[in-house]
Amino acid sequence: MATERLMSPDTLPAEIDQAGNALRPSRIEEYIGQRELIERLSIAIEAGQQRSEPMEHVLLHGPPGLGKTTLAHVIANEMGSKVHATSGPALARGTDLVATLTRLEANDVLFIDEIHRLPVAVEEFIYPAMEDFRIDVTIDSGLHAQTVQIKCKPFTLIGATTRAGLLSSPLRSRFGLVHHLRYYENDDLLRILLRSAGILGMRTPCETSMLLIASRSRGTPRIANRLLRRVRDYADVRASGEVSVAVVEQALSLEGIDELGMDELDRAYLGTIASTYSGGPVGLEAVAATMNQDVGTLEDVVEPFLLQNGFLARTKRGRMLTKAAADHLGVKAPAIGDDALFE
């Protein structure tokens, strides 16, 4: 099975430095969706500008593909500064963070993706930097140890994570703005797709066609734009550039995406539980072994969509198909007893 899923909310290797970046909004008025967050950020940015100081540190958490990285660039553009992007795993040692912090100019944005994966030792360096814009560096050890303070220029830290629960309390408490990004409604995805279609130079598509793409995008702009590019390719080659409902249906069918937004891996996962384990309950490890898939891949990439949309039940005894999943697969739903309550 392909390791790069079209329906994955994560950035695919082929999309790095690709045209996908051109679809990102650069100003806050261009950003679609997440209205409450945009209002909070607009106020924080304007307040910082009025006081000639960087805006408060921001923690963005939620599923991948919802615009956390894009927001970091939007904030920097609004503040007239630069984004310095890194990730928790990349900052393996305190010296890595010190080198990054000393490169920042006044009011720059430091974006740390997967911030929950920062090592504890590195967190100790970031606390004084966030609070007082200084770095405490210990030189030598033992009786000769001494702490030297290095000033860094005022900056805004934007942390992004898909697992806010793994953040340490001391780190989380140092963010002034904390916000959970939610999945997008189809109306907002439609607006995003129409904007992207214009940027890509597509022949003006009908809203019904774009709404069909939106409905299969799992509430995720990154997936919506990815599907749009695949539909554009199909339309250019097979339909003279016309993006009709029929063309969208054909393009998505070719990619193995059904009317519920499921792809081959989703259906294989549900089908394994249905055929091999009679609909469940069954442990995730057993399903992974049967499919020859990694447990983490199934738990982090496949299951969230199925759980959110009511296709999968996670019970005390294991995973079970729901009636909706059984109906979609055309199999009999397993009986859920009183002892199979949700976790």
C-alpha cells in the first residue's frame, strides 16, 4: 500500500516548496475559517503594534492540515517581520535553541512545530527567553560552573502541536494565547477551493463541483487543495479543462476516494475488522498485524477520521464497527453489549 496517502492531513514530501505554498493566504483578511481565532489574533496583533512590542506568544493545537503553519506566516506578515521555522525534534540540544534565538531580529516570529516533542532540557532554555527575552547559559561544571545571560531580541513564539496533552504545564502556561483549531465546515472549504481555483488559473468551476470536493476533504483545507490539484490535472487531460460534477466524480473515483471521503486504507482497515474479526471487538495490535501496518499509523492517521464520523467504536474490549460503517461496507453490524462501553 502506498505510504503517501492522498487523504493524509500531513504535508507530503512532494508538496514541500511546491505550488501548494502559493495557495496559502498571506494576510489575515485572506484567511478563511477559524473566525474566533482570527478575531483574537487581529486584536493581539493590533495591540502589539500600538505599543510597539511583539504580540503575545501563541499556542495552536488541533489536527494536522488546518492551517497552523499558515497562521504563523500570516502573523509575521501582519507584523512586518520574518518567520523562523523549526520543530521540536530538530531542537535536540539547548545549543540548537540558543543558535536559533540569537538569529532572531526584533519582532520576528519563531515557529516551532511539534512543540510537544521539545526535550525537557531544551524547555529550560526557552522559559527565560519567552518571559524576559534572555538565555541563561551555564558555562563549565561543578565548582567552576557559572551562568551567563545572553540577551535575545523581543520575539513572538508560535508553538504548534497535534497533541496538546503532551505539553508540560510550565511550557503551556507561558503562552498568552492558546487556541484549538477545529475542522472546517463545507461552506468555508468551498470558499477556500474557489479562491485556490482562481490562483491556479482554472476555468471558472461551478460551486456544485467545488462543494463535492469540499464534502470529501475531511474538513481539512490541506486535503481540499490537494484534491483540487488532482481534479485540475484530470480535467485538463480528460475533459478539456472543464470541472463539472461528473469530472470531479471520475477524478476522485480514480484516486480511490468514495462518496464518504474514505480511501483504500480506510476501507481496508474497516474491511479487516469486518471480515477477519466479525466486526469486532478486536485489539488495534491484531488489526495492524493482519494488515501489515504500523500501529501508530492506524491510530494517528486512519482512526481519527473514522472515529469523528461515527464509523468506528473504541470500546473497553477493542475496536468495533458501527452500524454506519457496516452499512457502508454492506455487512452486518456487530452487537454492542452492555460491557462494551466507550472509553
